[in-house]
Amino acid sequence: MAGKIRTPSDIARETLENAGRRRFFGKAAAMGVGGLAGSAALLASINDGAKAQGEPIKVGGAVPITGWAAADGIEFQRGLEFACEDINAMGGILGRPLEPVFEDTKEQGADNLIPAIQRLIDRHGVHAIINGYNTGAVCAEYDTVADAGILYIHHNTDIVHHDTVKNNAERYFGIFMGDPAEYWYGEGLLKFLNGLGEKGLWTRPNDKIAIVTGSQNYSVVIAGAIRDNAEKYGWKTSLFETVVVPISEWGPTLAKIREDPPAVIAVTHWVPQDLAQFMIQFVPQPTDSLVYMQYGPSLAAFREIGKEAVNGVLYSTVVASLQDEFGNAYNNRYKEKYGASASPLVAAQPYDSCSYWAIAGALAGGTGGPGEEAQNRKVASRLRNMIYRGTLGTTRWFIPEQAATPYPDATNDPSLGMPHQYLQIEDHTKVPGLIAPSPYETATFKMPPWIKA
Amino acid sequence: MDTFTQIVLSGLTLGAMYALSAIGLSLVWGSLNMLNMAHGALLTLGGYASFAAITQMGLPLFAGLLGAMAVGLLVGLAIYAAVVRFMLTDPAFETNIIVASFGLAIILENVILKLFGAYPFTQPFALKSGLYIGAVHMPYQNLFIIVGSAALMMATAWVITNTRMGRAIRATAQNREGAELMGVSVNLVFAQVLAIGGMLAAVSGVMLSSITTLAPTMGYDPMLKAFIIVVIAGLGNTMGALYAAFILALFEVSVQYMLGVRFGFPALLLLVIIALIWRPDGVFMKPKAQRQ
């Protein structure tokens, strides 16, 4: 399918032209096309040729359009808009077009997120709220959503979601976390490091791992998961340092690392500019250690600020668009629309979520607004049983937690889990290579330039 | 030895950052009794002005610094013309201006957000490379801001102490009505101080962002640190602020190394509390004589 990028309209038209509805499902499975894939064409098929021209269905985004996370927030907004456009091109949900509406969560936290969600419900009457991440609320917004009886899909990457939904599954029937919890970064890293050794790609100079965490709960959970599982995987924690963020002067932390050089430095703080400063200060006087970071390096700002100093850095993300046929087609279309500096991998979170919510809604015979809980329970039921292959890989839910299952951290089957992607920056001017997990790799691990041995 | 060198160099770098943060605030607060909550936003504005001049307009590096100074000066004047002059005669000026300047900070931050977006950038006004002291690497840019922060502080102190304008500023700070009776134009003094304060904040913002990152919220943390430095040094004591910045930073970095990074700032605050109990008017201020 290389060459011309196919738009949602192309796919919808071809689907309807080439396949009768009864023949469709077999054909859709074999399509694998243009970043929209069979699942999107499935929506076109359910819509049965209907044009999106009825009364609009409002879908809300509570996103940080201003504040420190605005760079991501803008992409979340675009991702939802992009998804709605694609879905509308395929007939919306049973002929009703989607209309995205947004409320700003500013600096996030419960004090900003809950009012934003309340406004989406009261002022706009949204049928679903589909977000990227909002930090700091720790599920406090769930009751507001549950009271309205609508669907809420977020990417807060928060292990607290698991117990919250599991312990009250009836009330929180419509709340899904579209990505794996942050906990999986921790154990996943240890598996990945041992895998490098088993494949002969790297020989660890010692068993020490230095863990540097930020002060936010998110970073602390990941750091704790690495520390608590280290021994199980044959590692010893030589340093566990909590830094107060924002941070630009890493001298004291680096002094400790240099005094007792570890095989791996794992930095679980995630703000890209702070991480870039770490590398700028590490590289002039490095230790023979792999440097692993999470999430922050997936943002272009990390490479732009750190420049040559970030070459060789390993990082991972549990949620990003893949560099495969689906992902690349979506990435290219997104950049074509929003410009070369846009970040499709971030926008992919609401993009995929809106897509599978629309399919679930169509399969359930339509979505419901605030107060129409019975209809939304049907939508949630369809969604709960769905396995969706989108730009992020596979979305399949832990039940009853209603959170995405990570691969290979929690399942060995790539068709049943969202890939926990490990990437390495080989050249800061280029897109990082995906080095794990199989079968998604686009590059192989290379020894970082600061390790001379 | 390398570890000791690393700690000292980190402390000096952090101290320079604290000193840079405090310069403009110290001048305005100390001279006019005006706690300018927009100081952090002025730092940010300076950083972005330099970025725009160099990256977007293609001007040479030092033109970026001059452009930032010009923008800071103009915005400082605008703050006087649009807000301060209308509030000066209010008996509750010192309280009201805190709220008003906080509003200004929000406006400035959102203007920056609209113009440049939230995406973090690197400051192009930065020297490349560095030197090794033992095995420890010291970027030239860090050396530049250590020297630059000290030079700016000393120049500001000299202007306040040795010039006619400085005398007028000090007179206004001591007794506004008295200064007016002596022929000092208080309005002119406020305009001058806010313009100079804006310019100093802008220069500081350029230097700070050169070793951190440009982002619309970059002024928050320096504003907090500047507040602490100015209070512990004593209002209006510019040289005291310079000493306080480096002493506190070296203390903080030492605690970070010995006890853990997370204990650095709390330990610094504890030290500040103890110091203020000992010298409530500021560590570097002469104790006021009190009639028994």
C-alpha cells in the first residue's frame, strides 16, 4: 500500500463499492490499509452508506490547552478533531456526525479537571469524553462522569485506575483507561534489559541500576516498580534518588552516579527539557552505563534541546503510534494536515479511542447523552468485548479493570496487547528507531556513543 | 576531589541562576516597596524576545540580548503607565499591587503562549563548548552567567548608591512624601525603576533560559527563588542578594549531595527561617536601632 495515502472517504467508498455488507467482514480482515485499517472500514460498513448529516453527537475533550502540558494538550485536541473528521467521512455513528468540543484543564489536577468535565456534560451534553492525559486528579473525576452515565476514555497511565474501577465496576461501567498503567514501565524495563543480554547485544558491566525519579506520583510509581522487582530479575539498586522538579542542575545527582558507576541509569522523571539537561550534563563526563528514560524522549523537544548529547538514549512508551503500516499512514496524514512539527504519536491516543468508541456506539445502535445510561451501558459492553487494532497497536481490555493490556509485559501475544515500545535515539536529527518488542521493530539496539568499552 | 569540584561548580551555577532571578525583583521591591508578581513573566518575556530576534528575525546573538533589554524596558514602562500610576496614591498600594501584578503575570504568560505556543525551545543566545576543571566539565555558558550575574548585581548596586537617579530612588524608598517635598518626582522614579527592573529581568531571562529551556512557565520557579533571596538579603540590599544567592545555592547543593536531592530545597527553607528569626530585616541589613 505504499504510495498515495488513502483517506477515510477513499476507504469508505471502496468498502461500499467493492463489498456487499454480508461479504464485508471477511474482506475487512484482510484489508490492513492506509492507517485506517479494517476496523475503520467496519464502521463504514455498519453505517451502511449513510452520510453523516443528522443531528450531531457531541464528543468532549478535557485537555490542557494552556499550562505546562499544553504542547501535548494541543495534540490531544487535534487528535480528537482528526478522528471525528475521519469518522464523519465514514458516515459518523449511524449517520449522525461527531462534533468535538473542548474544555481547558490548564494546570490539570482535580480542581481543573472536574469543572472541565462538568462543563462538557452540562453545557455541551457530550455523549463521551475522550482525553489524552491529565495528571494529578487520581480518579477524582470518575464520580462526575458516573453521575452523568456517559463514557469516558482517558490515557492517564495511572495504576490507581485499576483498583478504582475493579472495586466499583457497576458504577464506573463507562470509564476506560486507553493505555497501560505506568506500573508496567518498571517491570517491563527489567525484562527488556535482560533481553538485551540474552540476545548478546549488551554485556552488563555489573548488576547495579541507578534509579532517578521525579517527585510526581507517576514517576515515583515507575521508579518503585523498578526497585521492587530489581532483585527478581538479577539487579541491585545502587542509587534511588528523588529529584524535585523542574530541575536543570543535575550536578549532585551525577556526582553520586559517577562515584559508583552503574550498568544502567533509569530516569523516570518525564519532562523532556529536564531530561535533555540531564544528558547535556552527563555526556561530557559519562559512565559506562546505558541511560534509560521514559516518555519524555518521545517528544521532539527532547532531541531538539539535547542535540548530540541525546544520541544513544534508550526510552520507552506504553502508548504511541507505531512505525508500521497502520501507524505510518496515520502519522503521514496527520503531519500533512497539521504540519511537520506536529506530534502524531501523542494525538494517536484520542484518535484511536474515538475510533473504537464510535464503532462500539454503532454496534450498540447509537450512543447516549447525559442521563441516557441504559444506552451507554450497551456501548460500554460492546467496547469491553472489543479487540481493536489501531495506530497504537492492539487495544484489549483488562476486565474488570477496563484498562489497556500491555504487550509483552502482561501478555506474550502481540495481537492481544498494546506494545510497550522501546526506542533508541541513534541520530538526534532523525526519528528514533523502534528496537522492541517483536514484531514491531524497525531498528536494532546500538551501543551508546559514550560507552567506549 | 572531582566530587568536591562538581559540587562547588554546581553550587556556583545554581547561585548564578538564583542571583539572576533576584536582580530585577530586588530593585523594584527594595526601592518602591512594590512586590512585582509579574517578575517571573518578565524573565520569560526576555527569554522569548531574544529567541524571536535571533531565531525568527535572523539577528546576531548580541542583538538578541539587546532586543530582550528593549522589550523588558518597554514592558516595564507599560506596567507603570497602565497600572502602577493609577494605584500609587492608594493607601493600600503595597497590597493592591501584589494582586494587580499577579494579574499582569497571567496576561503576559498567556500572550507568550499565544505567540509562541507551549512547545519548549532552546535559547539560541548561548556559548558553545566548555572547559575541564580536573575531570569535571564546566560549560562556558555557565561561567558566563556566573560572571554576568555578579556584574549585573554590582552594576545595579553602583547605580543605586552613586548616581543622582539612585539617590532619588533611595529617597523615594525611605519616605515617598518626604522625597516629593524635596522635589523628587515620585512618578518619574517609579517609571525609571520599573523600566530598569523590566530590562534587568529580561536580561536575566535570556541568561537563565540559556542553561535551562524556554517555556511559557519558566518564570515560576525563579520567581519563588528570587522572593526567598530578596527576603533573606533584606529589601533593597542588592549586594546582599548576590551573596545570599551564592551562599544558599552552595548550601542547597551540598545538602542535595549529602542527604539527597529532595532534601535540598526544604533544608534551604529551614536555613532561611532560622536566619530570619535571627535577623528579621534580612541577614545583610544592619539591625535597626530601637529606642528603649
